[in-house]
Amino acid sequence: IVRNCPEQFSDVAPIIISFLDEEMLAGGVLWAVCRIAEKNPEIVNHAVPLIIPYLRNPDHFLRALSARALGILNAKDAAGFIRELINDNNEIMIYDSQGLRRKTVGIIAAEALTCLLS
């Protein structure tokens, strides 16, 4: 809803992000940040400092989603941290423009860096 109707629901984005510190909700929050940022990065870009620590999380799904979110948000300050994930061969299932696919954290990090460097 926030992604598709940002004018009406932009005030909900900070509420969603406030749940990022809840480990069991972090994956959903990071996914929401990715989805919202694809259309309206300005309403979630304040979350960048909260997302960066997830690049070093033991959970490879959270590492991948945080890299993806930071790439979409054009968080150039995170490029060095994202670069550290390039050789991470842990796989996740992730939905992208081609559907549900298996990708490594390293591939997602490389895609994020491409966004940052373009």
C-alpha cells in the first residue's frame, strides 16, 4: 500500500521501519523497504543507517536484503560494506522482475553495487 499510494501512506513508512530492530520481523521490514524504495526512495532513505549493520548479520537472507535495499536507496556510504559480500555464496530465494529465483548473497551484493556505481 505504501509503495503504490505514497502520497496517502508515506507516514506509515517510518512505522514499518521502526520494527527493524525486531529480529523476527527484520526480513519483512527489509523487503518492504526494498519495495517502497523502488518507487519512492525518499520516504525510506532515512533508514540507511539502520540497514547498514544488517550487512554483517549472521542470517544470509538479511545480508542479501540489506544489500539490495542499500543499492536501491543509492547508499553510496555503504558501498565498501556491500563489496565485502561479493564472495558470499550463501543462496536465498528472492523475487525479482523475472519471478522467484535462487541467488547468492554475492550476486545480490554485485547488483547493489551496480546500482550504486551507475
